[in-house]
Amino acid sequence: MTDNYVFSLPIAVRDYELDSEGIVNNAVYLHYFEHTRHAFCVERGFPFAQMAAEGIIPVVNRIEVDYRVPLRSGDVVDSKLRVDLRGVRFVFSQDLYLSGTDTLVAKAVVSVVAIENGRLSRGERFKPYLLQ
Amino acid sequence: MTDNYVFSLPIAVRDYELDSEGIVNNAVYLHYFEHTRHAFCVERGFPFAQMAAEGIIPVVNRIEVDYRVPLRSGDVVDSKLRVDLRGVRFVFSQDLYLSGTDTLVAKAVVSVVAIENGRLSRGERFKPYLLQ
Amino acid sequence: MTDNYVFSLPIAVRDYELDSEGIVNNAVYLHYFEHTRHAFCVERGFPFAQMAAEGIIPVVNRIEVDYRVPLRSGDVVDSKLRVDLRGVRFVFSQDLYLSGTDTLVAKAVVSVVAIENGRLSRGERFKPYLLQ
Amino acid sequence: MTDNYVFSLPIAVRDYELDSEGIVNNAVYLHYFEHTRHAFCVERGFPFAQMAAEGIIPVVNRIEVDYRVPLRSGDVVDSKLRVDLRGVRFVFSQDLYLSGTDTLVAKAVVSVVAIENGRLSRGERFKPYLLQ
């Protein structure tokens, strides 16, 4: 793998996430990606609840997902990410692999902006935590 | 508006779809988009349950979403779509507008392939219904 | 039917609500019930967003559900309710019927208390709206 | 604690499970309970996917939940259960505690029946696994 991930989180498929085709519904992947970003922020010492307490709201403004391998009951993925700052956007590259393998399950690019007190921010509060 | 939509469905925000910021969670939009595609297939006479009965499974293989205006409690959107066939992929352009206005809430491109009896299909069964 | 419902809302099953058995997941019914209560409050002139703006938070403290008939793709239910005040609890009786029939799909009793400014309230603000 | 639980699973709150009041939505608890039951069946050697493969579908027919303490961002619960057979019903007593404490978060009784090849079963296939 070519990738310089800065965080990895194991996520086990839960059966209620399956749809009637027996595979994880496409919307659920966005939950996996969000949960991974939030866990990353916790690890970096700036949890979501603290952001909210400071009046900072991270908002997703664009998402791209390539779905490669359907997930089924019993599957576990390693959810990995890296993050870059482009202008005012924090751009997360987020990939899911079947646990302990090189099998790419899904590949996403998620762009997030920070709203501070109702206005678009340059994300200064995030930088020391996320871009170490 | 410049767009040649072939289907429109009103969708009212449900309060359980809001996250702790009081806006509709980004993953919920994928539910809106899917629900719209399925309603479109029903209108065209080829409902999802019939596809399943025939062993045809539509699978999302790529999605892009631009989020423009956050949705809040009480909002209603007009969920519009058009569809093109590109190779084996049905490409849905799906846009949400605040109900009865030109305010674009979100803009998506969703690529779907058909799996028939476990194999990638050219979507012949869908064409007469979706590409009228 | 013997019941003095004060509100009814049609709800169509959405395919993403189905689980891998092809029936609506048991947790989704709680979404249907909540959505119905909120729509009822809107009709009565006291929407959820206004409650929040006034610092009033309705909190579910007990729920009982009997599941009678599984819901499948394409089904539509009439979601009906009535409400009584018992002490500090608003007790909603909420029943789902297959649309336009007497077929009972699910039967629930949902008990809700009002938290005002962080403290349990006697629900005085709700009474004029909900108990007409 | 007086209780003879036979299984316990730690579950961390995910931020997308919060509603606009900043607490975990009441429907999400049913996901926690289901996920716990399924993890229990995996531990006992009879995973949900195998049930499906054998034509056995466990169906929830009644649920009661008492919600005691709201869950917030960052919370982790120990999700515990025991199970009894009453007639044809497997009755799960499922309690959530704040992780590592005696603080009861929610208390549920979930009744499940087994459908085998479309007919109500006495659950003979489950007994050797669940009622050890």
C-alpha cells in the first residue's frame, strides 16, 4: 500500500446495517467514515463534544465514495484516514480494508469545513490537533 | 433551472434524521437519494421487490454529493432525478431543492450497476423501464 | 375499530428500512412512532423546533411495542395515535394499520416526559396543545 | 447487582446516533439490543448468517424498554443479557450500564420467535446454542 494513513479504526459490521440484499447499505458507509473522523479527533485530543461546547461545528460539504467490495454479516473493516488542509477545507482521504488484508472495500474523499459561531472559519482551532 | 429531470418526489425532513447540530446528517441524504430512485422505479413499473424476485440486484458503485444548504426540522425538499446509461452503469443525477423554490440543497451523481444472478449485467432488463 | 384516535398519518415503507430478511427492522418502528408524534405536535401548533427554542425537551422514558404483521417493500401504513396525561407522563397509544384496512401491524404505548431547562416538568406548556 | 447475565458487550456511542437534543435517539437502543443478541449468538456458535442459510429467521414480536439515563457523546455502555424460553418465545432480558459502573442506563425485555421455512417454530435449533 502506498498510503500514509495517520489513523486506523476497526469497525465490525452490525446486522441491522444490512439491507434486504444482505449487504451493508451504501448510506451506512458514511456513518463508518464519520465515526472514524470523530474517533480520530478524540485521539488527537479535540473531541466532537468539545467542539460543540466551543461553538465550532464541522460540516461535510462534499463527499465522494467508490464502493469496491460489498460488506456482509460478520465482516470487519480497518477504517483508515489521512487529512490535508486545502484553503478552508479539511480534506479527509478515507479507505476501508477487509480487516488485516489489502482488500480495498471502499475509498472516499470527504471535505469538511468548520462553522464557528455561524460563520465559515479557516479552521485555526483544528489545525494544531489534526495537522500534526 | 436548466435541467431535464424525469422524476420529482417531495420528501419531508423527519426529526430523527437530525444530528446533534440540529441539521440533517450527511448520511441521511443517501437515504433520500435511494428512496427517490426506488420511487422512480415504482413509477416506471419495475419496483425493487420485483427486481429482487427476478434475481436482479442494483448496486451503487460510486456516489458524489455536494452539500449546499443544511436541512433543518420542518424542511421539505423536492428530490429530482434524471438518468443516463454509460456503458454498464446507470448514472443518476439527483438534486434536492427546498420545496417549491430554486434553492439547491444538494447535488449528487450516483452510479449504479445491475448484478444478475451474481454477475455484472448490461442492465438490459432495466432499459425499457428507466430509459424511456 | 374501537379506538378514539386523534391523529393519523400515512407512512410508506422505504426500502432502506428493510433488513436482510426483507422486512422492516424492529427499530424503524420507533422512528415511525416518533415521526407520527412530531407530525401530531406540528398539526396542533407546537412543533418540535419551537419546543427546542423554548428549552423544552420531550424525552421518551418507556416504550412497549407489539409487532403483529411484518412490513415489506411497497407497504403503506396508517399511523394513528391518541394521548393521555398520567401524572407527569404523556402516554401515547400508537397503532399502525395496513393502509385503508383494519389489519393491525403494530401496537405501541410510548411514555414521554418533558424536561424544561434541565428539570422534569409537569408539561404545562404541552397541555393546551396536546390535550384539546 | 442481582442479575445472572450470560453475555456482556461493550458498545461505544457513535456521534451520528445522537439526535438534535444531543442524546442518543430512543430507536438506536433497539439497534444496541439487537447487535448484542447477534453477538451473543455468534459467541454461542450460531451466527445470524448461518440461521439465514438454514432458513431460520428470528423475529422480534414484543419489546419493552425503560429508559433511565440519557446517553451522550463519548459514553460507553456494557450491554448485558440473559435469555429464557417461554413456550415458543425466547425472552431476552437486556440491560445497559454505563461502562464499568452499576448505573443502569436502560432496561429491556425482548421477545423473539423463530420462523422456520415460513412457519412459527418451537426454536429447537436454537436451544442447544442459546440455553446452555
